[in-house]
Amino acid sequence: MKRILITKPCGYGELKIVESPSLKIKKDDEVIVETKYFGVNYSECLIRMGIYKSAKDQSTYPITPGFEFSGIVKEKGKAVKNFKVGEKVFGVVKFNAYATEVKVPENQLFKLPKNLTLEESAGVPVNFLTAHYALINLGNLEKGKKILVHSAGGGVGSAILQLAKEKGAFVVGIVGNKKKIEVAKKFGANKVIDYSQENLWKKAEEFSPEGYDLILEPNGIKTIKESFNHLAPRGKLIVYGFQSMVHVKKNGKVGILNWLKVASKYLKTPKFSPLEMANDNKSVMGFNLSYLFDEKEILKNSVEEIIKLFEKNKILPPKVKVYSFKEVGKSHKALESKMTVGKLVIKI
Ligand SMILES: NC(=O)c1ccc[n+]([C@@H]2O[C@H](COP(=O)([O-])OP(=O)(O)OC[C@H]3O[C@@H](n4cnc5c(N)ncnc54)[C@H](OP(=O)(O)O)[C@@H]3O)[C@@H](O)[C@H]2O)c1
């Protein structure tokens, strides 16, 4: 088999494909999948840079990143009941999806939704599970609630728009350039703010003067304080990323972290006062999906609901941009450029 192996924090050009021994079934509930596509996520850029905490907790380098994939069942353990060899599947794994073969326990594997292709399915799990956990498990989203979604033209952002719209929320999407406006509208935003052209917070106040019931925060220092300030009473700020804290070098070894800038942003990141939260009736919550793959019930219930919504055409597959296996570095560079819309996937 072949896989991308990261031996130390590195730039785009050092994401190389290496040969490695084929995977073997060792436990009865395991399934080996011949990968056809895998999804590219901003979190994997952070693994490449060497600052993704859950990667550091689990393993040091060398590491093969990758949280999601689609493909064909190649081999299965004796206890696996729900899948046949040759069947099309998609799934989640805590690392190792950037490879031609992936091994997972049966509960992390799912049948393809009837109306989705292998290409589309590879880009579903991380975005939609992140969106689902944030909106439903943490946000307890109900019809009529007002929500504000940063990076609304991106992978996770466009999934949040769709699930929120499906629940009957009033959704305001925020994007960083003109070409993402139509994408955000297509995926369900009632209103879109393009912060490259208009004053983000003035517009946000115009669309909901009383504040927002839920604000989904992937940016960190750039917007997190103002996001908190724009919550309505009983509002929740759900923090799931810190991308404005990340700075990569643009010259020399491109894609390597500029640690000085990162440290300075880290030190300036706002802290929240429990007194202020209690007095203002506002909450701040956070999560990391990769720690939730072991939560079998949450994973099962969320994926079942997401598949049902796809099959009833209540939500659309992500807009997918396909790169080849040799272009993983290029896909990371694109994702970090802020210019991408929808989801990036790699075709094996
Ligand atoms: N907690 C979790 O479990 C979890 C799971 C999945 C993803 N995430 C997080 O969710 C966020 C979105 O991930 P994604 O894979 O769906 O990416 P994405 O949204 O498709 O792409 C990144 C987008 O973020 C915005 N952005 C703002 N500042 C940026 C910066 N300094 N560098 C790069 N992009 C920046 C840009 O959109 P605009 O120009 O429109 O602002 C850019 O297009 C990331 O922070 C990721 O780490 C967290």
C-alpha cells in the first residue's frame, strides 16, 4: 500500500507518498477498505504544521493524517456482520486516511447514501459530524433561532448552513470573498456578510439587533471576542477552530509555521470571565471531533440522521474539488489560501 507519511512538521512540498506493508486484520470487528477518495481538512494542515493537539496526544511523528475516506471493502474480520467484501462504503478514522488502504472498527464505517457518489461521500463525515455535534448536541438548535456562521463558504461552514436551515433556523453566513456569497446562499444562508467588502459586525447587528442564539467560531483571535459580544441573552458561542492564530511562512520553506506570530496571537487570545458569563446569561463551549470517534452512540445517531437527510434530499452533498494523490501538498496550500469553496478531496 501507499500512504503520505509526515516525519516532522513540514511544508507543502514535503508531503511525500511512501510504500508501506499492506494492512492485516488483527481483531474480529475490523474492516480493511481499499481507499478511492479521502477528504482534506484544515485540521490536517495543522497536523502537517505540528500543532494539532489530538495528533500529539495519540502519536508522535511519523504520522499519516486523514480523518475520512470512501472506498471498497477489501477484507473483514470474523465478527463483521453489516458489510460485504466489494461493497462501497465511507467512514471515519483517527488518522491514517491519507493512504490507499484504511483499517477501521466496523462501527466507524457506513454504507454510502443512495444518492451520493464515492467522491462526494469522502467529503461528508468531518464537515457534517462537526456541524451536527455543534448545532444539535451542544447548541440544542431549535426552529426560529438566529445563528451566525463564520467561514460559511468552506467545508464545515457550508454543512452548518445546511443543517441549521433544515432545523428552521434564521442563518447569517459570513464569508471572506465575493465568490463565496452565492455558495453560502445556495447552502441555506438567509443573509450573507462578505467581510472583505462590508463591516462584519455592523451588518451582523443590522440582521439581528438583539444578538444571536448561536455563534459558530472557527477563527480564534480575529473574531472570538466580538462573537461573544454579539450573543443574545442565553446565547451560546461554540468554539471549534483557531485558524486566524495560524501563520505559515510565505518565503523559503513555504507551509512551515511562523512560531513568533503564533505565540504572539496565542498570548493575545481573549479569556472569558465566568462572572461575565453567568451575569450575562451567555455560554462558551468547545469540542474536537477527533476525540468523539470513540463515542459509539453519538457517532451512530449522528451519521444515521445525516444519511437520512441526504437520502430524503433535505441536504445537498458538498461542492467537491478533486485533487490527485500526488497533489496533497497543493490541496493544503489551496485550503490555507482562504480562496477555496466547499470541500477538497483526493482521488487515489
Ligand atoms: N473542532 C473540530 O472538531 C473541527 C472539525 C473540523 C474542522 N474544524 C475547524 O473548522 C475550521 C474549518 O475547517 P475546514 O476544513 O472546513 O476549512 P474551510 O472552512 O473549508 O477553509 C478554511 C476557511 O477558513 C477561513 N479562514 C479564516 N482565517 C483563515 C486563515 N488564517 N487561514 C486559512 N483559512 C482561514 C477562510 O474562509 P473565509 O475567507 O470565508 O473566512 C477559509 O476559506 C478550521 O478551523 C478547522 O480546524 C474543527
